[in-house]
Amino acid sequence: MSIQSVEIKNGVKLHYLHTKKFKTNSLGVYFHRPMQKSEATINALLSNVIKRGCPLFPRTKELARQLEALYGSKVVSGVRKKGDSQVIYINFEFVNENYVLKSQPVMENILDLVKSMVFAQEGFLKEYVSQEKENLKQLIMAQMNDKRAYAAQRCVEIMCKQEPYGICELGFIDDVDGINEGDLFEHYKNVVLKSPVDIFITGDVDIFWVEQKIKEMLEYIEVKSVKYPETVIIKDIGEIKNVTETQNIAQGKLSLGFRTKTASWDEKYPALLIYNAVFGGGPFSKLFNNVREKLSLAYYASSRLDMFKGVMIVNSGIEVANFQKAYDEIMTQFKAMANGDITDEEMSAAVLSTVNNIRSMTDSAMVMEDYWLGRLITGTALDIDELISMLKRVTKQQVIEVAQNVDLDTVYFLKGV
């Protein structure tokens, strides 16, 4: 699946991912904001309020009826962290007109919705803002109550305390109540007028007609910011941070933050993906087979990468009494990677698993949009087939070289009272 891109106007780009794989099309709008504590919460709130209604269909019930009339079209929205930036997105999924009666102009109706809901709001209803504020607080609380997710987030917050990346994309529960519908609408206008925008169309459409309609839609909008927020890759670690916190929990959560010093635009990135897979990326990995299976020191143990920030987080659930043993074994496997203790079987399993994970992206239009959005942000127009080809060529020596460049930054332990 290749990408075609065109600049609609200053700060607004349209991207077409042509595929006949789906019977539906996807249209996604993505606003890029610098990750800031002062607006993380209001961005998260905006992403949910914006889909509750619009000038064409002011009430949620009216909007729902219109979506149902358009063959069960769907709208989803939210925020994502992309390195040191926060992306506000709203995505429309709708049937391909080739599969329905030609008398129903689905694409045109969806574009009318996009214009009204995303670019032409006239204000937000107080009741919807109040409801979504409660929903956001519940979402933040749910993350805090999921101790596995909470420990991982706390590790990131501690590791990146002085960086935008350390801010949670959902914002802060203490900031929610201070936002009213007037504040939110003013912020909405600021987002629309001062944020770089990417618009994706995924599926099988007349892209030239769509391009013209979007140009008409945005005729009177002038975006004042055209550059994506910059992400800084930290390479100087300094002293390792050790933080232990206590809550009323039964199972301890040990999270370790590492700086890989490698991001997705680096030529070493494919080797970094394989490194993560061998270390903690699945049931064939060193962490799973040694920390969990062989020594029974963890209920779970895995690692994950953030390609935008060049960080790797190891997450594990352990008995509190096993903290030192579990930590020591995780670091033993970490050092084994740098020392070249990697079997051919581990390499083969890691490559196969990573390739399959990458290939599975093509099963979802939204996932494909997210993949290409990341590529656009980092300036690396690498399609799926190219990335898979590079992954298959990764050597053990390249993985070892990546491993020798990774440093431990933060140790976070959440234990019971």
C-alpha cells in the first residue's frame, strides 16, 4: 500500500492510501500539538466533545441517526502521544459506495460531516461538555487503577520529568473541572487555526474529486503553524533514577526505563525492533523465557519500544519479596544482549514475529493511517514492504551493536503497603 500526498494549503496535507482490501473507507483528521502540561487535559477533552454534535446535527441523537442512515458509519476520536507531541484525531469509517445504491452519496455526506464537526463548530453544549468531563475523569482514574499501566506511566513520568514526553496524553484529573464550554470552544478555534493538519483517506475513492471537495471545505481556514512539534532524543543518561512507591496492592510492579538513543529515522531502527523482540517482545524472548518461565520470578515480563522517543520500557509483575532477584535477572538478560548471547533460534523467532506484526497493520485502515502518520512526522517515507525487507536483512551483529548503545535510565517499583 503506497501513499500519495498533496499539500491542500499551507499547513494542511491530504494523504491517500489506496487499497481495495476493505469494503469500507476511512477518513482521518489529525491535529498536531506540542505536548504541554497546560493543554494536555483540554486537548483530551476536546477530542471527545467534538464528536457529540455539530452545526448540521447539534444533538448526539441526530448525529447518530445520520450515521446510521449512512449504512452504519462510525466516528471515533481521541488523543495520541507521538514523541514530544500530542495528536488530536477524529476518524470516520464508512461504506465504500461501490457496495451500495448509487443514489446514496455516502462520501459527500461524510465530507459534509467532517466540515461541520471538525472545522466549523459554532460552540459546545454545556451538557455535553459536563458529560465528557466526567467520562475523561473516569478514563484517567481507570488508568490509575490499572496498576500495570500506572507503573509504566509513572516510570515514563520519572524518566522524562523535564521533557514533554513525560506528560500523560489523557492529561490530569485535577485540571478537568476547571474547563468550561467557553474555554473549550476558544481552545478549539486555536487548535484548528494554529496546528499542522494531516488528512488521510484510506480505501478506494475518486481522490481527485475528494481533493477538490476538501480544498473547498478549507477555503477560509488559514493555518498559522506548518511544522510538526519537534521531539528530542536524549542520549546523555546521567545518574540512574531509583524510585519506590507504595500503594494498597498485592502484586508488585517493576518497570525499568531505558534510553536506546535510536529513533525511527535512524538507520539502526530495524535492528532496534529486532533487539526489542529478542529481549522482551514475545513468548520467545529472553525476559519471558528466563524471568517468567525458567525462574518464575514474574507473572509477566516484557519490553516495548516508542519509536518516536527512542525509549524502551520493561514491565513486570512480581512478588514484592522477589524484587532484587527479578531486577537482577532482567539486567542479566539485558547484559547478555550486549555481550552477544543471542541464539540463531532467538533471532529467527524475533524476525518472524516482528515481520508478522508489521504485516498485520494492513488489516486495519486506522492502523495504517497511524503508521504513515508516524512516518510523516519523522520524515521517513518507508512503506511496509520496504520495512519488512530491511527487517529480514538484520544481522545478529547489528542487534548486538544496538544493544551496546542502550542504557538503563530509571528503575520504578510499585509495592504493597
